[in-house]
Amino acid sequence: MINDDNYKEKFKGLQVVEISGESCANCLTLMPMLYELCKARPELTLVHIEASENTVKIMEEYAVDRVPTVLLLDDGEVFARATGFQPEEIFEIWLDAKVEERKAQKVK
């Protein structure tokens, strides 16, 4: 489980970080969708973080003020952010576009 003590060492490579709340209906709907999207994209690792007293430092560092929040990270650096729930088709387009933009930036 990722918490305030170990999160820096866990954020390596391209990651989709999903931050959710225990009683958030949108969060519960989003997680299986993200799992399937990341499963189809082996270059991405999906990380789930539950908003709690054990993750306050993470939430503050990454300026998370609502759930669900999805962060796209490259070695711990945020390069894209989405909040709230979006339909799968919209989220998939956003995810692919942001990852491609990031890859293009790294080539330059």
C-alpha cells in the first residue's frame, strides 16, 4: 500500500495514479475502467491511493483537493491531471493524447 512514508520510491516510470475516497461512487466506477485501460497499455502502471490520514502528505504535494483525481506521472513528475468522472471513451482519448505528448517531449 502506498502511504506518506514510501510513495517517492514507488513513483517510477509512466504511471496512472488514481486517488479516490472510500465512499465516492465515481471513484468506485472509475477504478475498473482505469484498470482495463492500463492493462491494454503495458508502458503504464496503475497506482491506487486511498485518500486518508495516511496519505495527507501525498495529497498536499500533488495538490489533490477532490476525489477522484487521476494524475499522470513520469518518474514522480505530474504531467497531466484529471478530476471527476468522465466516460470511458473521453478518458481513453485524454489518456492516450497526454501519454503521446509526454513521449514526444522526451524525444526532443
